[in-house]
Amino acid sequence: MALIEISNLKKYYVSGDDTVEALRGVDIAIEAGEFITIMGQSGSGKSTLLSVLGGMNHPTEGEVEMAGVKLYDLSGEKLADFRAGNLGFVFQSFHLIPYLTAMENVMLPLAIANMKGAQKRGAAKEALERVGLGNKVDRLPNQLSGGEQERVAIARAIVNSPHILLADEPTGNLDSKTSEEVMGLFRELNQTGQTVVMVTHNAENCQYADRTIQLKDGMVV
Amino acid sequence: MKLHNISINNLRRRKAKMAFLTIGLMVGIATIVTLVTLTKSMSSDIERKMDEFGANILITPQSNDLSMSYGGISLGGVTFDQREIREEDLAKITSIKNNKNISTVSPKVLGGVRVAEKDILLVGVNFDSELKMKQWWQIFGEAPKNEGEVLLGSDAAKALNVMSGDTVEIKGEKFKVAGVLDQTGSQDDALVFAPLMKAQKLLGKEGRITLVEVAALCAGCPIGDMVVQIAEKLPEAKVSAIQQVVESRLHALDQFSRFSYGVAAVVVFIGALIVFVTMMGSVNERTTEIGVFRAIGFRRSHIMRIILLEAVLVSLLAGLLGYASGMGAAKLTLPIMAEGKNAVLIWDSTVAFGSIALALVVGVLASLYPALHASKMDPTEALRAL
């Protein structure tokens, strides 16, 4: 059985009399350890797909089964617990917390974990070293470059050893050289067994992935 | 890293916002502390001043006989020399449970005498306590200092045609008029005041007292209780509260307190609004941040705890600073408000703990809706990018 199974996934947004069909019956299976990129033009439904995969956007129809758990059968708070234990997010604009240092940002997912302080600090330090920022743990986000902020965001996403790392346009705000470095980092993480699902509109990023899923008008093509 | 670290770091590194929030609530708390402390201190000052305006408990002998009027107050059996209070009973008055509320005890002996062919009421008083109780008395001359001196009311002096320094003869004894009272508009104008022991001798009432006036401090005004307690100690006497005085004191204090608490309530409301608006603004500003928290698995209760903990910390600080600055303001204002240097600032631990508790209650209640609003944010909407 695949790590992620998406079947007949539909997501409609209703606004007044208008209905936007963001996803119109998507079926995808992703195996553990795969590096998947999801490509598509603006409005193709790729970001909606990622938010549904991330347990944050209830589908109109269809199912998302992840590590044997039907995501949307879980209640709101159980779904939050599932995200905390199984998913890691990397956002396009990094979304680091401005008043927390790099170390504190990385420790954020562990704030609600039942771990001792030393363990949390150890895990955060290790994650920061994996992304090459072991020497900048005490910097605030505004004291880091864009690439470094992206690395902190990646360290934050992997600190709780998630089953799946979800990334939304992680190179969207970076120059080409930094983008290559960040994509190389995702590749390295994937080579250690990390499942990665990445939404991107940059075709060059697809060369790092095992497989690319093309979306068009809310359907896989 | 725990949830409280997020709250603390947010407050530490967003100093301007934290300062605004703290000052908003602090001003409210400081105003309340100032008003409450001023009210308490001024009430105490007013009580002290009002106690100078005379007696509020009257002890007279039990009698069913015709009464004699004393400034509109009925003095049972005075005229007929019945069951008068004994001098040794005076000690019993000061042994009641509420004896701390007794400011002055002024015993009196009354009796009619004939002076220069005129019937006049002679009142034997202890001049120390009488003068303390009747501080409005203006004396031309001096208060009597020895048994050979008397004090005359203005009408009595006119009737007898004497001035301070003159001599009057009472029951064959000559007395120097030490002083004459300026017109008071009361029964005092028609009286001749002599030292208590001398008057007792002149009237043949040694060791006996006709009536006792008691000035009670009005802290909490337990006049009713005191009347009962004195009546228990002196079953032979009739103890009554001079209701007019008691009620006017209570009314004055009550009005002042009500005004202060009314102002305080408005200020608390404004403080709560400041906290509410600032917290709501802060939550809206932190939409993305809250979205991130939710995305990485924070429960709604976790978000509420972060926001409410910030409210608790800010409120606690505002409470402490508000108390300190409120007391400082009260100390500076009291001499102006109390119109005198005798008013004493009252340091009350209830006000200290109360102001901190109030800051916490107002801060947390005003933050409850913003916290709830934050916890209900849709992470997808909050992040928009997803």
C-alpha cells in the first residue's frame, strides 16, 4: 500500500452563485521515500491539492489516506495532532516567526511535543546542522539571508522527523543559485529516506524529483 | 521550547506593542488605585473632621418623667434628679467591644441655679473633652483652667451683663468669668459652664452625671452596635444614637465613595477596551504566524494558551505598575484634595492585591475573544500561500 493514496479528490469553492472547481477528481498514489513534484499553471489546483494533502483543507469529495489514516475522518484537533506527528511544511515565503531565533523557530513544532528541553534543543541543533546553519542558531530571521531563512524553514519542517515533507514553491522567492542549493538540500533529505511532495511552477526543479505530476484545470494530465 | 516561551519571546521582542498594551491597562489600574486610595484616605480624614463636629451617641438616665430639651434632644428626667448615671460608670463606656471607635467621652452634670436673680442652667463639664468635641467654639477670653473659673454662653453673659474677666456669684461662691462663647446658635448660648467637680458640688450631685455625650469615630460607623454595647454595660441608662449626625456622615461618605467607584468603573471599561482593541489588532497582525502554528500541528487550545498567557503577563505587569503609580499619584494628590496636611495616605494590602487581581481579570476577559478568534483561524486562509 502506498504511503499516500488520494482517490477521486474533488474540491469546489463556492462564492455566491459562482462555483470554482479547483480539483475535479484527482487520483494519486505516492510511495514512501518518493520525491514528487506537482507542476501546473496558476489556477491548476496544485496549491489546493497540497493544502488538502496537508490536512488543512477539507475536500468536497474523495479521500486522502496517509500512512493508513483517512485524514478527513479525523476531528479538527486530531487532525492537528496528525499534522504535528506526521507532516512537515515548507512555505513559499518561509513564514518564520520574526521574534524567534533560528533555533527557536526550528524548535517550534516541538513546543507541543512531550520531550525534555535538552532533547528538543538537540533535535533542533541537528536539524539546523543538516541544513548547514549550525553556526547561526541564535540569529533572528531578519539577520539571515533569504536562502538561510529557507533553510531554517526546512529545518523546522524536518525537526519532528515527519513521514512526509510538503513544500509549496520553496524556491519562489530565491535567486537561481540559492534555488539550486535549496533543491540540492531537498534531494539530500530525500536520499536519506524522506518522502517529499513539492508544488512548483519551475520546470528546472523537476530534475531533482523521482516523478512529476502535472495538473491542469484541477485534474492530473 | 514550550508554549510559554513563544508568549514571552513575543512580548520581549515586540517591546513597543507590549509597552502600549501595558500602559493602556496600567493607566486604568493606576486611576482606580488613586481614586480608591484617595477615597479611603479622604474618608478617614472626613471622619476625623466630622468627629470634631460633636457627639453622635447620647447617654441619659432612664426616666418616664417629663423630659427636658437639650438642643432638641430629649433628656429624660433631668429636671427631677432621678437615677442619674454614676461617675464610676464612665469607665464602663470605654470598656465596650468597639472601644477603639470611641473618640471622646464628655460627661455632664446639669442643674438650675440662680445667678444675679436669674434662673440659669449650670452645666458641669470636663473642659478637655468638651473642647475636643466642640472645636467650633470661639471663646472670647480663655477656657477655665481651675475650679474658680467658669465659661459663659453669649446669651447668658448678656443676661448677666458680664464679660470675660468679670466675676459672678453662684450659690454664694464667686467665680471668675474666664471666657465668653461667641454666639453658636445652639443651647450652649444660654448656659454657664463650670468644671465638672465644682458643678457637682454646687448642685449637690457629687459622683453623679446627668448625661454623657460620646463622639464615636465613624470608621464603618458601627454606631448601632456601640449603642447596644453601651446599653448592655449601663442598663440603668438610656443610650441613643443621634441619628441625624450619623446619617449625614454616612451620606457624605457614601456619596463620595459612589462617585469614585463610578469613575473607577468607567476607567476600567476604557482599560478593557484598550486591551481588547490592541489584542484584536495583534491577533489580526499575527494571522500568518497563527496559520503557521496551526499548520505545524498546534491545537486551538494551544493558540488560546499563547494569547491568554501574553494577556496574563501584560496584565500582571500593568497591575504592579498601576498599583505603584496609582499610590504615587494618590500621595501627590492627597494634600490638595484633602485641603490639609493632616490627611494620611492609607496603604491597604487589599487595594494592592485587588488592583493586580483586577488587572488580571480585565486583561484576560478582554483578551478572551481575540484568543478565541485566533484559535478559530483557518490555517489555509491564514497562510494564503497554501
